[in-house]
Amino acid sequence: MEPNPVIGPDAAAKLNPLVLTTGHFSPGEAASFCAGQPDEIRRRIGEAELLYYRGEIREASERFQALSDSEDFSGSIASLLCRSICALADGNVHTLLDNYRSVKLLRGILPQDDPLRSMTEYYLLYVNILIHNVPDIHFPQFGIDAFSVPDALKPMAFYAYAHYLMEIGDIGRAIGMAEGALILSGRDYPIAEIDLCLLISTGYMLRAAWDKAEYYFRHAWEKAKPDGLLMPFAEHRRMLFGMLEKCLRYEEPTAYKRIQELAVSYHKHWVFVHNELTGDTITDSLTSIEYNVAKLAKNGMANQEIADFLGITVNSVRAHLRHIFNKLGIESRKELSFHVI
């Protein structure tokens, strides 16, 4: 078998389905980065991605729909993948799975040694992880060498696997892989860097290393704020415990309010999709503060620790827990795991 040819930057860009997600640009330059793409298809993909990351879900979905019949293979894959994620944010189970399965079919017709096949695999993993534990969707063995993909995709590839490790409870390896990805990238890939930092923040919260968790959360916000990239925070809301409240409620009230709106909507639709596909009983009936209290309690924090972290009184924590138990019809913290992820 002949060795694969070396893929230069221009060729790698052509093969890369998502423009902004793996784009190299400085914070504050997302819009100009998209506008400066070398062809119309890539410009349209990038602009649609930016709409999504800014929380304009419906408009982003419409833009990607318009790209779905593109003769450009990379553009078609990008449209299907991104419409899957938009469908998750809209609670549209059928669109999500139809698009996801279409990408799997497209991937299947690509030769094993085609670089686009490897890249598409990672994007499929990303959608898998966002949905979480769907029986129809399985995380394959990490048999693809992440170091072999183009530099622009490396942070995304390692994020996908680190997120998987986090979901199965291998917290130490997840943190190590995500921190290593930040070091290895060596350049500005803001979207992947935001996701990696939020994942690391979650890992440190699970280990009760609150200062480190806050450091990485704030680093993610520094990367996101200049371009208004709010959706990553909404996507990760179920993992972030009360860090949004701790860091942004009073310092960035306008952004915090919008993130909360996006997070509540996203979580509601995510719950619907997740429960529909898994038969689980994850709830969307809790308020934002109740959800955070439930998450912290589920993970073993005492009432005083929850109060200190969220900046509320112990009596407030007790009251929230009573309301949570009443809403869910449960009697103990152990039962929270059936209703809160």
C-alpha cells in the first residue's frame, strides 16, 4: 500500500467540514475570519456556525439547510452535522437522527485512508457525546490516531475523547487529555479552546478543586466574550454546576441572562431528545438554581458547601432541596441520579 500523501494547509482546509469550529483566529475576529474564507461555500458554513455559537439557533439551522444540497462534499457534511446539533437545541429528534445517519452513510462510502473520513468520524463522536448515552449511538474504540489529523482538528479530536472519558467517570484522564490538548495546539483555536476549558473546569469541580475550576472557566469566557460565543456555555450547562452563577451573574449580567435563556431552552430540548431516545427520566422541571443545587447535592456536596459555592444561605439550600424532592417525587439525594445528569 502506498503511503498517504502529506496534506498541506490549503488541502486540509478543503477537507475540513467545519470552518469556524476548527478555525484559527484571534478572539474578536470570528466574523472577519468567516468573511475572509477563500470560497463561497466555506464562507457560508462559517457564517452559519457563528450564528449557532451566538445562540441564533433557528437562523443557523436555516442557513445549514440551504447548504444541504451543495455539490461540495465537505459542505454537505458540514450542513448535516450542524443541523444535527441545531436539531438537538430545538428538540427535533427526527431531524437529528436523520442527519446523523446520513453523515454515517456518507462516511461509509469514503475510502478508509481518506483524510475526510477520519475527520468526519470525530465530528460524529462530538454529536454522540452531546446527546449522551443514546443506545443507537456508540462511541467506538479510540482507534484513530489523533496526532495524524491536521493541526486544526487536533483540539477537537482530543476534546471529543476527553468528554467521553468524563462521561464514563475517568476524570483524571479526561483532565489530562484536555490540558494536553491545550498545550499541544499552540495556536488560537477559540471554539475548541473554550470547549476544552469548560471541560477541564468541570473535571476540577468534580474533584472539588474550585480555584482551578474557576480559572479555566474564566479563561473560556475570555476567549468567548469578544465574539459573543455564548452557546458553548449553554451546551455545557448541565456539567458546570453553579460556575455560571459564581462567575458571571454579577460581573456580566447581560451575558449571564442570555446564557441562562439559551441554557434553559437547550436543556429542555436536550432532555426531550435524550429521554425519547434512551427511556430515561431526566427532568427539565427544575429552575436554574434548583438544578444547580440538585447537581451539587447529587455529587456529594454537603448543604454548607453548596451554600458557600453558590453564595446563598444553608436555609436556602434546604428549602431548594425540599422543592426539588417535591417536584421529582423523591425522598433522598440518592434518587437524584435518576433525574439529573
